[in-house]
Amino acid sequence: MKKLIGIHRGAEAHWVGDGFPVRTLFSHQEFGPTVSPFLMLDYAGPAEFPPAEQPRGVGEHPHRGFETVTIVYQGELEHRDSAGNRGKIGPGDVQWMTAASGVVHEEWHEQAFTRRGGVLEMIQLWVNLPAKDKMSPPRYQEILAAQIPNVDLDGTGTARVIAGEFRGAKGPARTFTPITALDLRLQAGARVEIDAPEGHSTLVLVLKGQVATAGRTVGEAALAIFDRGGEGVVVEAAGDATVLVLGGELIDEPVVAYGPFVMNTQEEIRQAMQDYRSGRMGRLEPSA
Ligand code: MN
């Protein structure tokens, strides 16, 4: 079994743009290689938005050197980027955007959701890329709920396999390094054994309810962080719980981050700023 390092609760909420009231549940600044290949996770909501005319969100901004992964639990989002990708995602959908050499994008509440109002709950996860892939072309995977295998947990819930493998089911996300991402919806009596290989980071994030793992209780918006050594974790639920399990291989390279850029050296950060300013990461078409 993997050893539990600790249970971490996110910092106080802050706004990303005017659309996303988030709690940062972990960051590489705080946990370094322990959470690699993940860099950061923001948990937005659940927050109720009244009906409105103007979509809330984050306007045009760049990314380089990593991937942004958006998982929607409630509400609907809209996105478009300088590589020409556009998408709308709703509950159960995942947008896996590889910024790599650079994209400029914007992220908003979806139009109809804005007019209707309602609860928004989502996650944005930042996934690092190996140095050799940081300058590869951008890529965009829109993974709809219907494409994500749903593994029945012996009648005590389901595991949606977004990335990696669980009980023989393979997640649709294409990743640069080995990554596991499981969306668990648990009911009373659930006992889930997760492979969590030796050398992989393992993070158990509880969004709703509470679970027991490694002899400890993990409550809402809390994160259990496991050691890379050892193999396997077990998650048990005594009632309804929503849990995100993340894991992956270490990217054993320096991380130099500045805002929306995550590279390996200061020089590469300077280059990223210059490339963004000079339009080499592309531009958004003016909105209609
Ligand atoms: Mn972004």
C-alpha cells in the first residue's frame, strides 16, 4: 500500500476572471515533485449564478508548456482558442487542452446556461509536459461523457475512466506521460481498490461527501496526498461521495512557472512572454 503523506485543504476561494470562484487544492509551488506530473488544481464552486445576459468567464489569455484539463460536474462552459478549436462542455464532459508551444484562448459560462442561471461546479487541472514536448503543436481533445467508460463498482457506485486504466477499462484521454484520472461516484458500502503503481503520484480529492483512506477520513474539498513509493490505495465510502483520483509518472525536470507559462528555464519564460506579445502564439478571431 502507498503511504499517506497528508490531508490537505485548499486555500480560501478567489475569483478567476468573473466566472470561476475557485479554491486551489494543490500547486507545484507547495508540493513540488510529490504531485508531478500535475502542476495545480482549481476547484470552482459549487456556486449558484443567477440568470444573466452577459456570460461570465475569463477573456483572452495565453498558455505555454503544459495542458489544461477541465472537468465539468454541474453547469456548462464554452471555450475557443487561437488554434481554431471551439467547444461547449457540460456535466460529465472533459476538455483536455494541450497548450504545448502556445495557444491563446478564452473560457466562459455557456450562453444558454448564462441566461438560465444555475449551479456551476468544475475542476481545472494543469498537467505538466516533458521538456521534449513543451514546444510541440497544440492539441485539443473534447471528451464527452458518452465516450468515457463507466465501470460499475459492484452496485456501490461507478468509476468513470477519463485517463489511464481501471479494471480493464481504458480512458479516452491521450496523454504525453502515463496518467490516471478516475471520476468516482460512490454510494454507501463502496470499497474501491486503485492500482496506483510504484513511482506514480497519487491524489485522492473529495468533492462531495467523505471517504476513508489509509485509516483517515477525507472530507469535502480536501485532498489526500500519497507517497510515490508503494503500490495501491483503497478508498471506502459510508455514504454518497464524489471523488477524483489522479496519478501519474514523475516528470523529473526543473519547473519554472510564470503565470500562464510553465517551462524549464527562466530564458524559456522570457521567450514565452515575447512570443505571446508578438503574436507567435496566435490570436483569437474577433468575436461575432
Ligand atoms: Mn486558460
